[in-house]
Amino acid sequence: KEVMRAFLHYEDFVSMDIAERQSHINRLPNKYVDSLPDSTFSKTSIIADAAKCNQLPFSVMHRNQAVLHSLAREWAVEGLEERQSTFDPIITELCRVKPVSTESAYLQRVLVPGCGLSRLPLEIAARGYSCEANEYSMFMLTASHFVLNGLYQENCYDIYPWVERVSNVVNIEDITTPLKIPDVCAASLLEQGPYAYVDTSHLPFRKFSMAAGNFVEVYGGEDNRGAWDCVVTCFFVDTAPVVMEYIETIYSCLKPGGVWINLGPLLYHWATADPEGASSQDDRYAQSVELSWEELRHVIQHFGFKFERETNLDCTYTRARNSMLWSVYRTKFFTARKAETPT
């Protein structure tokens, strides 16, 4: 219900926000008002129209603005550079440690928890892996369903992911110009892969599947013990209140000799109280454990992983291309392997 209320009232939220900001301008002395360009007064209606467009399939307020940003990152041409800096290294490493041939196509199982809007797991499936995407956020799941099952033509839908931005804007057009999604349809992505010709009707696993729910709860049981050849995590590990639970679940999921590929920072989402006051309602804020990379690396080895590769990669995340502010993460990119035999 909370998610649907956020969807349904997004346009109202933006309209109130615009009215509040317009009132700030209205209170300026005339000499300051006279100094402003005409675009300052016309942008209000432009932003309102953009918010109305965003309202149609789904909508966001403060917590769900990330959905629109993720749509730009994962499914717009404008997100290509960011995808290349994050998704491409992961896929290249996966192909190195778990190569695919015609004979092995779609027989190696890859799990991608915290998949966001599913672009990364679809890209992995297109390379010949049986890939399952997992996501907990109902906001992300709703938008992902819209992209995967509701958009059948390239660049058929307009979004305005940055209309809420009021700081570090160069030109008004930067926030009021629509981005078109998807740059490629989900079905086409799978059909264009190098192993798309392989007959999968007799194979035990689907090319692509999706599971909703908490990663630890969905994959921590016996059904998934030793079931996966690889687990891929991208900007995911630090979403855990207790990161050891994620590591333990990843280790349990992997087959002996299975591989964990990770890329991401250590932002620790539950370390800081929610500005909307959710910290008083969500006990994950009271559980949060924040480890340094040195400490986390020790924990990963303690659970039985052996590091095979470890480096740093500089990446942005859902940046507005023309913004005056970009946040760059120096992410940890590593490959760790589960022992062939239990220790």
C-alpha cells in the first residue's frame, strides 16, 4: 500500500514542491525578480508537465526518485557510459572465470541479488548463462516489470529523471529534456546474444528468471545450497544491515569451486537515520554493522573464500550527465572462489 500510494501521489508531490519553490521567487524584491531570465518563470509549467509524464506508468517521491534515476542508468542511451564502467568489467570477468561454449550454454547458473531494474542479469543471460535476478524493493520490482513486460519497442517511452534537481543544474533543459527508454528491448537483448540460436527447450534452467524477496530469506535455505555456479553483486553488499548474513548466504548458495564477483562501495545504507523518520519504525537501523574493507576482507576469508582478483575501479552511480556535481566511488572489484572441498 505504501508503494502504491507513492506511485499514485507523485504528481501531487512534485506540484506542491514546485509551488513552494515558486513562492520563494515570488517573495524576492522586484530588483532581483527583474534580473532573472524568462526561462525562470516558464520552467514551472515545463517541470509540471514532466512530472505528469512520469506519473503515467509509475511515480516516485523522495525514496522512489531512485527508480527514475535507475531507469536512466540502466535503460537509456545516456546511461551507457556508466554501464560500461560497472557492468562491463563484471561481465568480462564472468566470461573469464566461467567461459561459455555451445555445449555449456545456459547450463551455468548465475545469481544477481539486488538487481535493480534487471539490466545486468539480462546482459549476463545474453552471454549464454542461466541467470536469475533477485530484488527486494517493491519500487524497483514495479518499474522493472514495466520495462521487461510493458515496453516492446526501443525508445518508445519518455522519462524525466532529473526534474527534482534544484542544485548544480547548468541549463534548465538538462532537467526538462526527456530521456527515451528502453535503448534496447529486454526480449531483443536475449535474442541478440551469441548463443541465442541454442535450443534451450530440453535444458533444466531458463535463460532468465526473476525472484522477489529478501536475499537472505529467499536463498538462505536448503533449496539453494550449492545450487549456483556464480553470484554477481553490483553495488549490493553495503545494503545489508549485517553484512555477514550476505556473505554467509552467498557462500551457501555457491557450488564447491563456485565464484563470487563483486563490484561496489561500502556506503552502508542502514548506518544513517532515514531523513523521513523511518529509523524509528525499521529495526535495521538498530542492527547496522559497518566494516572497513580490511575488516570485510577478513570476514570473507573467514567464511571460506579465497581471493583470486582484487582491485579498485572508479565508478559513478546514477549521475546526471550534465550535472555540475558527480559523486565518484572508488569501488572494490574482486573475484573470490569457494573451496572445492569444505574446510
